[in-house]
Amino acid sequence: MSAMHNESRRDFLKISALAGGGLLLGFAIPGASRFAQAAGEFKPNVFIRITPDNRVTVICGLSEMGQGVHTAIPMLVAEELDADWSKIKVEQAPADPAFKNPFMGFQATGGSSSVRANWEPMRKAGATARAMLIAAAAETWKTDKSECRAANGMVVHKSGKKLSYGRLAAKAAEQPVPAEVKLKDRKDFGILGKGAKRLDTPAKVNGSAMFGMDVRVPGMLTAVVARAPVAGGKVASFNADKVKAMSGVKNVVQIGSGVAVVADSYWNAKQGRDALEIKWDDGAGASLSSEGIRKTFGELAEKEGTVGIKAGDASTALAGAAKKLEAVYEAPYLAHACMEPMNCTASVTANGVEIWGSVQAPGLLQIILSQVAGVKPEQVKVATTMLGGGFGRRFGLDFAIDAVLTSKAVGAPVHVVFPREDDIKAHHYRPASVAKFQGALDAAGNPAAARIHAVCSSISDAAHMPYEANGLPPMKGVDGFSVEGLTEWPYATPNLQVEWTKNEPPVGVWFWRSVGHSQNIFFVEGFVDEMAVAAGKDPYEYRRALLGKNPRYKGALELAANKAGWGKPLPAGRGRGIAVGLSFGSFVAEVAEVSVAKDGKLRVHRVVCAVDCGSTVNPEIVKRQMESAIVFGLSAALYGEITFKDGKVEQSNFNDYPVLRMSEMPKVEVHIVPSMEAPGGVGEPGLPPLAPAVVNAVFAATGKRLRKLPLRMV
């Protein structure tokens, strides 16, 4: 890590390739031609390094946070390269515009976009390398390229003679880069769609994997920051005399977010922080309360909102309907509660800024931290480590900004660490939301109209990417993240209207796993279940009949119901519920089996999941991500809730913000719908259907309809 501290990250890839005497390939992204080894106008996006020892290294600009991207991206390259998977390695790229996420426009990992965004670029990268290796072999053998083919890390001549990629690497580097390459037909895949072993597992097992908390650089100090207990609060005054005399404390400095205590170890820094005498100016946020927020949201939901989606005339249809139903659904603020604490190491010098940490958006860090430190973006070097969980939280910048400001203030490298209590209270929450539903049924019990009005804070008013990516139009005056999952209402309904009202309590909101889908699909699938009951129909059959024009929804729904044994008897006291949702390009249906004890204790015994995520890269990773999303979603459904009293967050750690225990984990079965469609995401889509499937199962078991998260029977 000290070498990483001293080495120029700008030259790292170039030096590594030249030292290996091999082939370094770069693929087109404007403005990053300095990385390219091939001649011409190609500018790198992804790099492949092939060395004489036959090793193929894929340099990945995406962050590995347990989701398997350090395996999936190399698989895309290796498939078209016809590489020997046992010879594939992966390296984490530095922060640079060359590695920007095509979906986002800067280097970042999120939105379940890694494979979706790189499905074609990474395959083209591998195919280009393969073409150049074949050209090098043909030149060596003085034969035509048509007489050669690539297979398992070798170029093979029709006569049977072979040359390894390692032997051909130097000559391949001299070949012209083909302007166009032909990608494989999917029927010819030998790696994609198979369960290749993960490349990041050995380092995690043997302890050599580097996470942000493992970073050590020469002269590094550790800081813990005292932050305002009330959102929007500021330091009125503080006395650090006592703290400066404490063991190991080196400095106490005020920064933008509060007061940082800098010491020779985390424990000494935390002890010093806890001993600080600070007077806070709480400001207007001191009156904030959860009940007040809930009351305001509920009152606004009864009024008209800004229309995002409108088909037909829902208001008229509702007014004249013979059978109507209404319901109000609620979801709370949620913290991310990643296992690895938020942390970042920064070194600010006259030459620029170096950052080491578990971050999801190194490209964004370059831009923002250059402004914080007053340097050019290219003077900010970011080394991304492994992430101990992300879920959107590490897309945030607060911990990195604290590290930069503290390092700049004390003139030394500083590792800022958030104790879990600090992170739970850090105001990076999934927005709380209230949604009012009105529905009308026709004579056959089918939906004649649905009107939905959601009220919540906005993560990003300007963010319409999820809509454009899913082929839906941007909505004027409506934040896409706030209504995603509502506007994709999949059921045949001639009159539909989705409205949104923005309300901004002084609570910091942020991206949380599956973002708006996490609450909105819960709302939709709970209400559709209510419509099925009102129509006197089976909830599965009701959905299935209304999904005729949405075959991928229907396919996932049918597979989940079939594998769960829908309609078959259950043990006494259990109920079965079903839900389906589209998010990030993938269709997921889940069936939950639930029982409720006499004391109101809710137990989920089994979850059956069916996912249509289009073309799969690694089915084992798909299954693990569905399982991960289900346990994450179940923790939120049963326990997750951030509440406020007198402006302060009431939760602090796992004692009062609990997560699912191993003994509570249901049996989970995951089934993948065979598909030739474009890839969808897998890191987030497994979460949204979980809560409604459980809620609908509770109704089936007890007859009680729950409309508020977290789920409480009493």
C-alpha cells in the first residue's frame, strides 16, 4: 500500500504492461489515449494485458463490493478472447475518465449497471484482442488468417500447430487494431452462461484482499469526527484542551461537517472525540419528528400531485365506478448498515490529493474532491479497494470529503473512520414515502382504473436515467427515482394516473439498494393483491391474467408460482404470498411462505424467486445476488426503520437497527428464466418483490392486511 501511495497512478498501467513485455489493449473512450499501446485513434475504455507467462489480466474500473463484478467483467472479455479461464486475472483500475461507466458518464458502480453497460464493450475488447493475436500468429507462420482460429488461450493453425497467447503477445502488440470485429453467436458461448469460479474469492479467504479499513500509508494518522446530532446543526463552540492532552491525540481541527480528533490510532481518536466539549446550534431541525413527517406526508397524499404518467381518465373512471377501493401505504427512512464502516484515507500535498478507500464512484470523487482541495481533477488520484458492502452508501462523498479536509488541515495522511453509530446517524437514508392508492374494478373484477399519489423527498430532481434506460419518457416536474416502480405498472388497466408530491424535511436522503423500487413495488404489489381479493380471485391467477401484454413479467411470475407449488396445501398456520416487479432491466417474481405466532412474531419459512435477467454471464452470481437481495430486503421489511425525535436520530447500532439473524433466515430457492434478451441487472432487482410477497402471505395466513413497513402485527 505504501508503494501505491508513492507511485504515479497515471502511469501505473503503462509501466505494468511495458515491464511485462506483453500486449496492452485499450478501447475507445475520448480523452484517454495516453493509456493506449495500439496505434491510431483508439482511446481506452477497458484494458487487457497479456504477458509472456500466458497470463491474461483484465483491468477493471468497476468496484467490487461482493456482487461479483471482478468475475463477470473478465468473463465477458475472456469469452470473446477465447482465453483459458484458469489463466485469467483481474486488477482494479485507478480512477480515470478512461473507465467511465457508459450508463453514467463517469467512473462509478451502481444501478445494477455493470454488466448491462459493458456487455458489448467488454466483448468487443476481447474480440479485438483475439483478432490481433490471430493476425500475429498468421504473420509468424506466413499463412492466411483464415487458416487460424483461437481456442483456450492458443491460436491454432488448420494443420494442428499452435502458439500460446503469451508467445504471441509481443508481436500482437504490433498488429493494426481492426476497425470492426465480429462477436460470437450466443450458441457458441463457452464461458458466458456458465458458473465460472469467482476471481476475488481466494484473496478474501486467505486474508490478502485489501479493503478500505486495511489501508496503511507512511505517516498515516486516524481521525474520528464529531458531527451535529441534529440535521443542519452547526458548531457553536468547542473546547479541545482536555482532549489534546489525551494519550495518542495529535490534533483537533474544525472541518465542514464538525470537529475532527486526529490521533495515532482509531481508539485514541474515538476516545478523544467522545470527550470533546461541544456546544451545538441545532437550528430549525430541532423540532423534527417522525410523527410530524408522517402526518405531513399523509395530508399531502390526500391532495393532488404533479402528474407523471397518465393513460385514459382515471378520475372519471373512479367517480363512476360501482366497486372502488382505497389504501394508503407507508415506508420509512432506511440506513444502509454496511458491514465495513465508512472510511477513507486521504493525503493532501502541494502536488495534489491521493485517496484510498472503499468507494463506488471514484470518478465522481475526482471531480468533487478536486473542488474541495482546490486542485485540478487529474491531480486527484483514487485507489479503489475492495468494498465491505456498498448498497449505494459508498456512492456518497461525506467520508472522503472529511478525509481530504482533515488531511489538508493537519498536513499528513489521514484515515477517517465512521463508527457505526456515526454512520447510522449520517443522514444518507432511503427516503420515507407515503402513497395513496385508489382503484376501480369492472364487472369482471379487473382493474378499470388506478390512481396513485406518492409523497416523498427527492434524491435527484434531474435524474431521469432509469426511465430513458427502460424506454420510458422523462416526466416533467417529477423525480424519476421517486416514482420508479409505480410508473411501470404492468397490469392491464385502461385508466392509470401516477402523481408525485415533493416534500423535503431536513433529512438527508440517498440511493439505497434498488432505490425507489424498494418501496414502490411493495406499494403496487400490496394494492394489486387487495384488488384480487376484492374481485374474489386468486392473487396469482389475477396477476397472470392481467399480464398478457407483458410476457417477461408473466414468465417470471409463472416460474415462481410453479416452483413454489402455488395452490398446493401448506402446513397449518402458514400463508403463501406472491409479488412481481421490474427494476434495472430484470423481471423478478417471488413467493413467500409465512406464519404468525400467537404473540405476533412473524416468521418467513421459504422464499422462491424466479428471475428473468436476460442473457446471463454467471448464473451462480445471479443466484447469490438474488439471495443477498432477499436477506437484505427481509431485514428491512421486518426491522428497518430510522426515526426522529427532537431532531435527533433514535437509532445507533444493530441493537436498535437490527438485521436478520442466521436463525431467522428462510430457505431460499432461485430459478433463472432462460432468455436471449439483453442483460438486466442482478444486484438490486431481487429486493423489491420480497416485502410485498411477505405482506401478501401474512394476509393469506391471518386475514390481516399490513400496509406499513416495517411489518408489525400488533
